[in-house]
Amino acid sequence: MSHIPVLAKEVLEGLALGPGMTVLDGTLGLGGHAALMLEATSPNGKLIGVERDSRNWAVAKERLANYGDRVKTIRDSYGNIANYDVPPLDGVLLDLGFSSVHVDNADRGFSFMKEGPLDMRYDQTQELTAEVIVNSWSRDDLNRLLREYGEEHFSGEIAKAITETRKKQRITTTTQLADLILKLAGGRGHIHPATKTFQALRIAVNDEFGELTRGLDELTKLLKPGGRLAVITFHSLEDRIVKQFMKESELLEPLTKKPIIGSDEEVKSNPRSRSAKLRIGVKK
């Protein structure tokens, strides 16, 4: 299980980390960014890592074990950080891209390219899955979901097709849903026609926008004056939320008028970084 942290150099420079600082990685993942943050705050800096996916959390804990008591991990959503005793922070990182581990594992149901259950949960202890949404939400609710979270221009047609299909047979797999949309769309466009639907379902299943809104607010409160918040987004809806928060927050001053993007060299070596945008704010 490997993962290349995106915009690593830009994150470390943007957070202005130094020895002895206390930092929080709210999207610990497999621990890639966290290891770099620990090195940047060595020899005695502390890191709190938050991760809602139990498998990623376990891998990151093992990866960071050599740092001993410099690391504390929390298996939960960063949006729930107010439930934990967290010291004042010098820096916070949120990398909102979902892990390639999720895409590569067909059993998690994130990818329409592989046969798997319609799951899409980061936290597999929660009840809501993509299958529940697809088979129980009303046509109007599905239409709104696809339009608002997927920016899908054909949301109405797809919602209708889903509700008509499920009357005859429950939709339970990723390929079943993807094939339905592909048949409806007839292969139009440069990306797979199911891409936006799967994005919308993933966001809804994991309450990604609610988590982001709560997390930005709570984590900013935990920053020391002069502490920095760095957020990496991967699509326009997330970036809009972060940009608006930094613009309107009474506690935070944006350091980046425009988002920082990856260099040509990074994009070539790590295609995942192509859509990554980094915004940084400093606590007033």
C-alpha cells in the first residue's frame, strides 16, 4: 500500500514548520504527509493524526511507529475534532483527496471500473452506503444530489433511469450502476459518464462537505495566533468552500489569493496532483 503525498514541498513551506511545533494532520491516510511534517518539526515536535478509515489508520500507525510518543492518532473524522482534547496547534493540514487505496480495492465500491458493492464508506461502521442512497432516495432527491454534488448536467435523466431500474431489480454493484449510466449517456463526453454520479454519491455517503465545514471552523479555533491552516482540494466544490471560509473567517487571514498548484515535474511524476489545489491561511 503506497501513496505519494501531493504538493509535499508546497505544504511544508506553506505551513512554515520548525523544531518543536505541534501539528495536526486531519486526513492522515497512509501517513505520507505526516512523516514529512514530523521530520520538519524534529527533534521534539508533536503530531496528531486523524483518520476515519480503520484500514488506513492502522497502516499509518505502523508507518509512524518509529516516531514514538511524538505521534498521537485518532480514529475518527476530523469534523469531530471538538470531541477530543487537542492542544493549541502551530499547523494543520487537510488533504481532501480520497486515497488511491480506496479506488484500487474493488470491495470498497469507490470505482466504476471494477465490479464491487455499492459501498463508498470511509468509515465502514456507519450505516449509510451508496446502495442505500441509490435504492431508497426519491427521484427528486437523487436529481438534486447529482446536480449539486456532482455538477451533473444530466442529473434528471440519470435519477429517472435509476428509479425506473430499481423498480425491477435492486441496484447493488458499481458496474451495474455504471453500465446503466453509460447506456443512457451513449458514451458522450471525454470522461466516463458515471464519473460525476460516483463523485456525488461518495460525497453524500461520507458527508464530506458537512465534515469540511465543521472541520475548518473547529480546527481554526485550535490554531495558535500565527498558526497556519493548509487545505488541499481536488474539485471545484471543495475549493469553493475553503476559499469562502478563508475569505469570511474572522479568525483567519488568507495567505494565498490564488490556489497553489503542482509543478509540471510533479504532475508528470504523480498524475494525481494534476487537479490538486492548495490554499493556506494564518490565524490572526
